[in-house]
Amino acid sequence: MASVIGVVEVNIGSRSVHVIGAGIVGVACALRLQLNGFQVTLIDPEAPGSQCSFGNAGILQIGACVPVATPGVISQVPKMLLDPDQPLAVRWPYLPSLAPYLIRFLASATPAKVERISQVLASILGHAVDGFAPLLKSSNAEGLLKKTGELYVYETDKSFEAAKPAHELRQRRGVNIEYLDNHEIRQLEPTLAPIFKHAAYLTDCISVSDPFSLTQAFMYAFLHNGGSTLRERVGGFEVADGKVLQVITELGRYDCDHVVLATGAWSKPLAKQLGARVPLDTERGYHIRMKDAQVDLRIPIISGDYRFGVSNLSSGFRVAGTAELASPLAPPNYKRADRLVGLAKRMFPELKTDGYERWMGCRPSTPDSLPVICKSQSFGNAFFAFGHGHLGLTMAGITSEFIHDLIEGKQPRVDISGLHHARF
């Protein structure tokens, strides 16, 4: 049986919609549907938002319109794999299973495809913040978001010049960027070590005081407004005549009229049952958290040299990053988290790391860095909302809007045809 994060059941009169998955994307979809008159039941074997949605850096990265696969990144892969301080690692026994994903990843890195993918991402990210508006209002969670910007810092001229094409691509997509020198970096963020020569300040990005708190706020609103929960695990579906008739869990069967699959890294086997063969794979991320870091960080910061992020959240000082390509069922390699300690101390010499906590989560990544948000070609009442990669938190609000529109038969406000599973 596939391991699945959760299910949300929605009833409108004689209609029911089951949203499978209770990460930030699934909970946002559930709340959005409830706000539009749906009666919702959440079925989840684990606490909502406790998986990958828990451990990100807490940034709405509205400037993240550059796909992971670019010509520049491909050329750096050998160095990343050989240097333990770089963000990429591969569990070599997993390589045969990973090969189809990697082939498509490489094919996505051509200049023309990167340009096209960035246009699609930018069209979605331009609505990422306002896509959250009704969810934030209904959960009284507006105070969890704050416009701080996002600062990419570089220690050398070489690393800064290597990043220039990505920043120029962002600017072509309308992202506001200010370039800073050493003195301006220190003025903006005095806690940083004086080792950074250059920075790119993405002024419009939004900080979330804690990503888990945001999911919990949505969940509380969902329950307060009449939603209910069941702890069950989804294994499959009863289908006939091009429709999903039932969602099957380990404890029962649930009649339905519509199904939304939003199970993140666990979506691939269930998507296959619903008619979509998607090259989804797992990009495992790690973080460390210090509850008493004694660093007053104003702005989330990304190391352009080592590709990790630092945020000062309400739950503690978080250092998040790395991309480990491995099975979601493989045990964590917490050396990937421990390596972040020295890198963070390099960035913040006064950082107190005593008693730091470690965490690992599974990002649901597609080769082209685009999520799968669409109706199934095989089953007219099945919908997909997964594969957000590094942008699950960022895109959760607007994804919930798209899903609601698709279920209601409305045209989304932006063209999402490029997010259909048939592109693979």
C-alpha cells in the first residue's frame, strides 16, 4: 500500500470531493473548498503539515521563476557531487530508479526550455501572495506573513558572476532585484560575517513567521468551520467508465464524485492509478534548528556559494537546504544536516548552535520544476495538485484556487495548460 499523507472529503448536497493529502497544499485546497460552501472531512494518518510542509525555510519565493535544471547547474553537478559542502547528493543504489527522471531533467535544461518554463512559473508566482488572501482572512493568519525580501549573498566574484544569468532571467520575468556591494550588505543585514562581496536583494518576497504555524492556522479554521478528521491511509480507488467511484483507505471505502490528489512526494503510485504516469521523484531536504541562536536576523538569506537558506522563525533559527536524490523510504543521512552547522557558523560567527535539532523531509520534484495541477485525462472527476518541488509553501494558495476553479468548471485566471500531466 502506498504511504499517503492524507485525504480531505468534501460534500455538497449529493456531491463529494476527496482531496488526498494534508500538507500545506492539501489543507489549503480543503479550506478553499470549504470557504466556497463545501462540507469537508480530512482523513490523514499523520498530523496535517507534519511532513515536508513542516521543514522549509518559511519564504514565499515569488521570485523563484528559475527552474532547477539550467545549463549552468548541469555544468556544476560533478563538483557538487564531489564536494560534501555542496548541496547535491545521490544515493547511488537508487540511481537505476532515478535514471528516467535524470534523463528528463537534463532534457529540460536547454536555453529555450528554461525560458519557457520560467514564463510559466512567473505567471503563477505573480499570483502566489494574493492566492492566499481568502485563506489568511478566514484563519486570521494575516499576521504570519511579512514582506521582508530575500537576500542572495556571494563570497566571491566568481560565484556572483555564475549566478548572474539566473538573476537576469528573474528580471526578464519582472522580479525586482537590487544588487548590493559589501558595505550595502552590512547596512542591510549587520549580523552577517564581512565575507560577502556581492548580494542580490529580491525585495518583494514574503517571510512566513513559521510554515507549520500557517498550516495549523488553516487547519484550525477548517475545523472551526465544521470540518472533521479521520486518521486513515489511502491505498487506491474503485473506478469504472472513466470515473472514480470510491476512495479506498486501509479502514474503509468512501463514495465520491470528485478526487483531488495532493500527496506530495507520495503521489506517483496513486497518480498512476488515476491515469497519469508522471516522472515524479524525491528531492530530500534537511534542516537544523537552534532555539537560542542569539542572532537577530532581519531578512531570509540564501548562500549563493553553498545553496542553503537561513531564516529566523518564531520556532527558532532555521538553516535549510541540500538536495539528496534518494528513495523517500530510505533512512535519513543526518550528516547532510550536520554539514549545515559549519556553513551557518561561517555566515554568522556569533551563532549559538548548542543543542541544535535535525530534520529531513521529501520534496516532490518534477524534472521541469513545474507542478502538476490539472484534471486527469483518464478520469473526468480526478484532479491533481502535486509536484511543487521547492515551492509547495509558495504556491499552496494559488494552487487551491486553481483546483477550485477546475472542479467548478471555471477557467483559471492564468493559463495552466503547461501544468498538465500530459506534458510528460
